[in-house]
Amino acid sequence: MSRIKLNELDASFKDLVARQPGGEGIKACFACKACTSACPIEAVDKRYDPRKIIRMALLGMKKEVLESDFIWLCSSCYGCHEVCPQNVRFTDVMFAIKNLAVAEACIPAGLTAQKTLLKDHGRLYEVTDFENEKREKMGLPHIVEHAEDYSTLLD
Amino acid sequence: METLLYLGCTVPVRNLNYEVSARLTAQALGITFRDLESFGCCGFPLKSINARDTMVIAARNLALAEREGLEVCGLCNACVGTLTEVAHVLESRPELKEEVNTRLASIGLRYEGPVRVRHYMRLLWEEIGVDAIRTAVKRPLAGVILAPHYGCHYLKPSELTAGFDSPEVPVTLAELILATGAEVVDYPSLKDCCGGGVLGMSEDTANALATKKLKDVAQTAAHALVLVCPFCNVMYEGQQKKIAKKAALDLKVPVVYYPQVLGLALGLSSEELGFKMNRVKPSTVLKIVEG
């Protein structure tokens, strides 16, 4: 990443994040790094660093954040959430940031597939006769897909 | 007590051993699970794409439960976490509830709330209780040693799990294991995340998290790792072979679901409890219990 020029950044990015459900707490961060210390992903993959992402967002590095690959590495364990002294609620801030990335068409392939599955089947795994026969053999009730509700709600 | 059993996507297709053992143990302990055929996905898989969509999908399921006038009991940490969170958010943000209800109207539903959602483990803990479970045990699992794994959304965020268990010092699963007569081992990575949340984005990263726990547990005297979430199962059972190969480790950590363990103690057979579906056989556990 080349060195940023502050006057070329989008200072309103933090406000955009804060307007998403879950993103409200981002501006309260005072950069103590408790989130990063508690993050199990950061411990094994240095691409992902919660405090760095917050700082980048607060500075207005919208493009660098939304187009990055690292924002997709959060495991949503809520470890950062529990230790934050400022109640930033970073796990939810990450969801807000990912939602903004998707709105800007930065969406990883796997995620679109999940949405398609839900619209087609109302579930992550299709339930066919095979599954239901297996269930029946174990004395379990049949599963019925309600795809129409999901496709209506998600259109 | 009566509750609506919320199966979610993964359990009824890939973890029938979890489902069948949960149903049998609930029945044995006087919990009536009612099935609601119209339940579908909880909405969690959409949260990274659009958190508002997650709210609408979760609220659909909550509205269906509300119509039945019953609370919801889930088996998956992610389903329980998502439904609980959305019920909580819609309670405190009336404007979001209205937004959600506008969309639910397109399928003829409306959610008023609140609807209570609890994990099956929380029902066992709060409605049955450790003492009653100990009394109900017909075949104490003496000599069986088990390692608990809670999973993140079982304990966090603590504002949703307050009054149940603590993310810093979790006890419920260990206590519920002890109630069966088995021993519990502690290990360094007890509270670690399984990595399942990031599996779809970076398999190496996800596996790195799961590797640590599998190695830790393999070094203890535990005969099996005990789970309560199908997402965690994907990592510890589903990925175990791959992890062992990559790390050149001779890993064979049996992975079981808590209701399977409880079921054995209540006198149910390993066959009834679906043990043949466990990929790494908990042979030592079954040998001690069934001979």
C-alpha cells in the first residue's frame, strides 16, 4: 500500500459506518488495542488486525478498507467485543463494514452462493428425498423447504 | 415444559446424531420439543452481506414462533446467537422493528415480540438443573474423561448470555458433563474460537485455530472433545483429517455432542444416540460405558 495523503481520504467514511446497524460504536475507539490482543485471528494471520482496521476507517481510508481482503477474515467470535473499554462493539462494526463493501460490489464469491441457496431452498443445504429418507430411518420428521418466503423476503 | 425445536440448516442434514440425541434426552428429562415445519435458516449466513436481511429472516422465524405462543430452543450456537440478538435488537430499536415488519408483511407475518430463545444446553441448565440430571442418571459415566468446548456464540456477546454463563470463566458445560459422572479436563485453549466463521474465506486461517485446540486436547487424558454446535463440529470433526495431514500429526480426537454423552448416562444405547455417525469413533468412551 502506498503512503496515504490525508487530504485525499474520505473523512465521512466513519459516519457512514456509524449509520449502519451495528456500526454505531466505531467513533468511540481510543486505540488501546485490547481488541487486537483478544483476537484469535490476529494471532494466526497478521493480515487481520482490528485496531488497524478501526484506525483506517476513522482516518477515512474507505477504498483501502472496503476493497481489502482482510475485512473478510473476522471469525465473529466476539472476543474483541468483550474486552473493549469503549463499547465499540467491533464484531458488529465489522459486519457493518462488510455490508458496505458488498454495497460497493466488493463481495467474495462464497457469500453470493449462500444468498442464492437461501433464496432457492430457504436453507444452506438443500433437503431432498435422500435426506428425508435418511431422517425417516432414524425416526426423525421430514424437513420441508419454504423457499418462497425466503425468495420474497430477499428480493 | 414445552418449547419449539429450532433445527437450523446444518443439524438436520449433517448432524443427525446431535438431533436424535437431543430429542431423546429431552424426552427422558421431561422437555417436550414441538417441531415447527415452517422454520428455515436463521439468517446468520447473510449477516456479512446485509445485516438488515439477517434481521428480517430471523424475525420471520421469531414471528412464526410467536404465533405458536412458545419459546424457541436451538441446537446450534450460531442460530441461537442470531435469533437471540435479533429479538434483543428489535426490542430496543422500535424503528428497526417497524422496518422489519414492513418487509415481513409481504409474506403475511408480523413480529411483536419479545420471543425467548435458548440453547438446549441453557434449557438443561436452567429448567432441569444439574442436580436433577445427576438424579436422573441411570448409568454414571465413571472413568470417562471429557474435554468441553463451549463455542463463541454460546458465551458471547455477554449482554445476550448474561445470567447464564461467563465468557471469562465458563462452567455450564463442564458442570453438565460432571453431572453424568464423567470427569472433565481443563486445557489451555478451552475458550478458543473453532475458526468456523472464517472457513469459507480462508481455510488455512480457520484450520490454524482448530489445530491448536485439537493438539491441546490430544495431549490431555480426555477420551473425547464435547461440542454443542454444528459449526464447531465442521472444524473439529470435519476438518480433523486435513489438519492432521497438513501438520503431520497423528491426530485422532473423538468428537461427540453433549446430548450423546448425557444420553449414555441416562441409559440410552450408543446405537439410539447415533454414535455410528461420529467420524472419529469414541471407542474408549463406549468401551467404558457399554463394555
